[in-house]
Amino acid sequence: MVHPHHGAAEIVKRVKENIDGETRQYFQLRIATETSLMVMIPIDSIDETIRPVISKVEAGKVLEKFGEDPMDSGTNWSRWYKVLTEKMTSGDIFQVAEVVRDLTHAQHTKGISPALKRMHSKARTTLSSELAYAMRVTPETAARRIENALPDPPEEE
């Protein structure tokens, strides 16, 4: 499964919890990128919260996103940051790939702030965690495939 804020996760078990006098069924998820992090998702709202991991074919299409023209920050940096943040929390792996592409390009061409460096790292980790499941490879192999699929930095003149 994939959690929109944490990336790929495994359902560990189904539990019953009584919270504020209401008993509900939950799935307990172990987040792939932070194995000590467990997240509880109410089973009755599972469809609005998590989604299945993409297929191997879709994983290839995700990597193709890196060949598209990157979106630049332009003059309105705060608007660009907001757009990138929305993409990161969308739960859409294609949008997370766009964040990786755009921030990689920005880092190569003009540098990025510490906040954007953290977002870039989180986006790469989120992306590689899902691609690892989709392609049935290790997260390290998925990270290498991401690196290999990204365009080379522009050459300095």
C-alpha cells in the first residue's frame, strides 16, 4: 500500500481500538522508509487514505517523467514551493516524480534552499520506496534507477 504522506507501507495487522468510547477496526501500517514508524488507518476510510502500489509498467512511466521539461520556480518562489508541497502530499507518485525532476533541475542550475533540499530528499525516498515495491528490487536499486533516469546536469560554459 502507499500512504500519501509517508510513501510505501506494508499492512502489518488488523486491530480493534477503542478511542473516545468508539470501537473501530484499523490496519496497522509499517512505513517502508521509516521502519520504526507505524501508522493506524481506520478500515472504513481506507479507500480515501491509501492506495495500492503502482504496477511495474507504471513504474517505467514514472521514470519517463524525468524526460519532460522541468517546471521552474520563476519569480514567485513561495508559489512554487506551495505547488511542490501539494504535489508531495497528493499521494500521486507521478507528481512526486515531478518534484524530484524539478528540484534536481533547480539544484543543478541555480541551487536550492535547505528547505527544498529536505523536500528533494524526501521526494527521492518516497519515490524509491514505491518503485522498489513496484519493480521488485531493493530501495537502493530503485534509487540508482532514478539517478540513471534523471537527465545529466547541464554543462557549464
